[in-house]
Amino acid sequence: MQILEKRTYDARIFDINCTDLLDTAETISSVDAIVGDQGGLTFGSATVNGSLVTYPDETTAAIGKAIQFEISGGRIPAGVSSLMCTVRARFLTSIGNDLEATVLLKLTDKVD
């Protein structure tokens, strides 16, 4: 499972690489919703990648295989240094499948 990391102050674009959820010729047609289970995160409008994306671990997402969106804000409860949140992206594919990609997001304000 993909794990993202964000500080509460950050407002930046994140990707969910959906390549492993899709058939070879299948792409993401539209994104219905991005939701989080806790942490008071705010999600911006989602887009589908229009060009090849190469990630730091050398994996790639072909055109139409990744969801890109901004995450801002977030709150960590008193007494803990970080909060593991579940982020779900619900989307429709080019062959009519309704799918959900799930990632973890570590919300933190401290360097581990």
C-alpha cells in the first residue's frame, strides 16, 4: 500500500498511482471523490495525469493511470507526534468500472 507523508502546514499536490488497479488498456475517466477518515484534511479538485509520471522509486504511471490532487490542513490530536490517516479516491474507468484506490497518509509535525 502506498504511504504518503505530509506536515500539517503543507498544502501540496499528491499522486495516487492506480496502475496496479487497472487493466493494461484501462484508464481513469473521472474522479468522483477524495475522502479521508480523520485528521481534518482538506482535499482539492482531483485531476488525472495527462503525461507520464516517474516517481522517486523509479516506478511510473502512464497517461491516465494516476490521480493528482492537493491536500492541505490537518490536525494531530494533543499528545501524539503523528497521525496515520486513510485517504480514498473513488473513480470511474474507461471500461465502466467504479473503483476505489486507498493510500495511507502520515500526518506529522516532527521529523522522525
